[in-house]
Amino acid sequence: MKHCRVAIIGGGASGMAAALAALRVPVQGGGSKAEGSVVVFERNRRTGEKIRISGGGKCNLTHAGPVDAILEEGFLRKGERRFLRHALHSFTNEDITAMMDAEGVGLEVRPDGKVFTAGGDANAVAEALSRRMQRAGSMLMYASRVMRVKRREGMFELDTEGGMFRAERLIIATGGASWPQLGTTGDGVRFGVSLGHKKTPLSPALAPVYLIDPPCNGLSGIALRSVTLHASSGKEKSSRNGDVLFTHRGLSGPAVLSLSRDVALIMQSTGSCSMMADLFPFHEEAALEDELLLHAARNGGQMVRKFLQSCPIAPTGRITGGNHPNGTIPTAFVACILRHAGIGDDTVWGGLQKKARHSLLSVLKRFPLGSVSKVPMEQGEVSAGGVVLGEVNPKTMESRLVPGLYFAGEVLDYTGEIGGYNLQAAFSTGWLAGTSAAQPPQE
């Protein structure tokens, strides 16, 4: 049975960050590292598989701005923000960008704050981290899946495809359960439970939403900009503002990805979930009705269809005149609005009865997108759920239950928004876990 100081299960973003941090801590007895002192077990034949596909293969590495703003904007649940605060301040977005710069990986900051590779090559990030680990002296065990973990006589025993290992400290950085084809199949959560930890059930996040039936045919590829998306079932409700994209199976786009975690939880809780879109989220219903009445009085001979085709979507000011940064209601979507409102294609404002006007108003504010059939885990950028945060020390990432056991990355029960937040949290929690795990034992 082979021995190592720190064993790390998982060679993704958090695992690689943990290895790099651990190898910076001096080994007792002198020297900055020892051969085989840090061993990374990666079930794939190369490290960083999820990094390589992130951001559509361009790698949304992190998000620009102060750490506190990243926490506020990127992690919507207060408990998760509190848990991640120390880690993100310990290894910041500036730290990871400086590391990439030192490895010759150019980056660009987009107007929305997302940080991507300048060359649009996610492989460059994964390869840079791998090179850095090898230079630091990490032992990389490729194609070596860990099957079982035991705690015995103060040590951790790992039963792997490459043999048996004993480790003084263990970092579980396996990821969650999204993209199982890349090896993230929930092993880390299973290990945590086997060592005595509780878990929150895994569920999809940052995923598309599949619908039972589309609201209309021919909408695939149509986008609604800056609308408010609502998900509900009984008393359970959740909303997000942003862009929505129709697909051949349902919905995608930033607002959908952000809301998908809540949609999945509503589905788990109630067994159903319906979706609606508010095309005028910056207008109260009464104010929107006043504007429609005013337009009808001035343009009685205009067809409602023509008006909708030139009508701004999600305007922040008046619906006629002015600058409308979100564009107009997509022409292909107008027919869908009229159908749901029960208004004919040739109806003019002067001939629109009160009941039909109220129906149109209702559709514009509560457009029925349909019922959810599935939020696919295998299509999620990340998964929600995992090892319960209350059982992990946020200042060290060490288990509060098992001395010498650490967790990092997506295996923990937090989930960030789209925009590089999840990768940053993975780097930060990994770095903190690696730094903590490599510290010499207290006398």
C-alpha cells in the first residue's frame, strides 16, 4: 500500500487548485515539497475536462470586480455567500488571472464582467494548470478512479483502480453530478456520506428547461430580451430577469439557466411546474393598460398586429418613442401573442373590445410558456446539492466531523450564477482546502 501526505480525489478546477496550494506549504523536516507528497487521482486520461468545455469551449474563467460584488451577484443564497466569503477572499479573481498571465494565457474582460480566454481556447487554461502542477511536484494518477474511501487508525485508505493508497489528509474535489460523460457522477458526495456527512440531494442547475408542449410552433431560435421569467406550482414560486431563448425542446438562455435550479426543486417538491414570461417587467399592469388605451385612442385604425411587431420588449420607459435597448417583440412571436389572447390578425385598435384588450394585457404580462417536463441534469453546467455546508469549516474547508478530511468545489452544497462564478468558487475553495490540508499537525 502506497503512502502520501495529501490525497486529492479529482483533477478538475478545485482539485488542481488544491494541489497547487498544498505544494506551496513546506513539508516538515525541510524543503518546500517532497516527491509523492501530494497525489491527485483523476478518473479521466487528462485533467480539467469540465474546464475544457466551459463557456462553450472558450472558458469563462472568472468574473471581474471586487470580491464582495462577486459574492453578492454570483451567489443568491445568503448562507452560500457566507460560507464562500473566506475562500474567495483567500484566493481571488485577481489571483487566478495572475496565474494565467504567468503561464502565458491571455484573458479578456467583457462588458458584462465575464472573464474569458483571449484566444477562445479553454484547453489553454486546463493545460496551464496541469503544467504548473507537474512543475510543483504533484503526482498525477490518470485514469485512476477512486472506488471506496475508508477512515482507519487516523489515516484515509483509498481503493483506486491504480492500487491502494493511504493518506494523512484527504481532499474530496470530485465535482457534482452534471456532465456524467466527463466523470462527474456524484462519487464525492457518496464518499462524504460514507465518512459520516449529510448531503442535500443533487439536482440540476444552470440547465435548460424542457417543456411538455411549446407555447407555439416555430419558435426555436427566437429570443426574448430582458423579460421576467416566472416558475410556479401552488405556493412555490421563483423568478429571474434576463434573456430567454426558445429551443426545439423548451427554453434556454441566461434567465432560464439561472432559474433552473429553483425549477428543478419545485418539480421535486410538487411534481409539476408552470412557466410564464412578463414581456413588460418594468411596467405595472395598470400603467401598461393606460399606455395601451392612449395608443388605441390615437391610432384606432392601426392593426394590433402591426403595433406589436414594432413594440419594444421590456422597455424601461414609454412603449412608444424613445430608445429601446432590448429591441422589439420578435415578429415570429407576435402571432403567438395574438393566438393566446384570442385576437385576429386583422383586428384594429378601434375594433378591440374591452374583454379582448384585457386578454391582450394579461398575455403581455403573463405569457404562458407551458408546463415543465424536465430539467436535465446531464445538460446542466453544474449541479446543486451536495455535502451540507454546516458540516464543513468555511475558514479551512475541513470537515467538522472527520479530522483531516476536506471538501472543495461543486461537491459542496452551493451553486453560483452563470458568469464565471462557479469556476472562481472552485479555484478558491480548492486553494483554501489545499493550503489547510498541507499544514503540519498541531503539536
